[in-house]
Amino acid sequence: MNTIILNRNRKGSIIIITLILLVVMTSMGVGLYYSTKNTAEQVSVSGSRAETFYSAESCITEAVNWLENDAVNGAPCRNKSVGSICHSISNTKMTKWKLSGEKQSQVNRMSAQGYKCNVSLLGSVAFEGGEGVGFDIGESDSYSNVKTSTKYIYKINSTGYADKSTSEVEVITSMVF
């Protein structure tokens, strides 16, 4: 008789324990869903930042190539005022970098990316030929009978963009004429 009385007192406790476990496991599942969703968004943003950085670097490469090609005719921007923009590359899409055999998803991502940049003349300084060390390369008055040239200093500001991300890169470069 004692066993029947014990079973009657425990009747329904299995349902309560099952419901509590169900609530705990459901809340764990929802938490895991949100955690995974946030991680996926962070990975996407990180990938976009890297892509925009590479886009900005592509514009820097194009601007340096322009400087080198324009230098055939003398110092680029030599007739512009110091600090003014002398060359711009704007709203260029990355679609021109297509490779054969790319998947359509990659082509779509590339078409959403672009870059723009500006080349400015920062100034010019007298440059005495020869080799030096560190920041005093050719800047010393101690060289005698050395041909003096002019060093032109340029600043290239570049912005790479895609969807909601942008990256900015600034490069200082110089050329001696």
C-alpha cells in the first residue's frame, strides 16, 4: 500500500520538470541564435573593412602610376599652388579588376566596391644629390660641388568604399627632378 501512496504524491512532477527543461533549452537555443547572428555580422563588417582598405590601396597604386607617367614631362603639379588638388581619380568601381572564371557572387561584391583619391602638391625643397642617412638624405649643406635638384612632395588621399563601409588611406611620396 505504501507504494501506491508514494506514486500519487509524485503524480504530475514529471510534467513540471519537463516543462522547466523545455524552457531552459529554448532560452539556450534563442541565445545561441543571437550570438551566432552577431558573430556573422561582425565577420561581414570585418570583411567589408578589409575590402574597402584594398580598394583604397588600389586607388593609391593608380595615383602613383599617374605621378610616374606624368613625370615624363617634368614634375607633376609644378604649376599648381601648394596644397591644391592637382589630380583626382573619382568614383571608380572595382569591376575593371575582373578575372576570368569568377563566380557571380564575387562579381556582384566587386561591383559594389569603389574608390576615389586626390593627389596634392605639398611643396618642394632643394635637394642636393647623393646619399645620406635617415631624414638628412640630401638635405645637408656639407656637400660641395653637388648638383642641386628639386624634390617635390605629394600627398595622396584615398577612400575605398562598399555598401556601408569606408576606409581612408593617406600616403606622402616625393619625386626628385
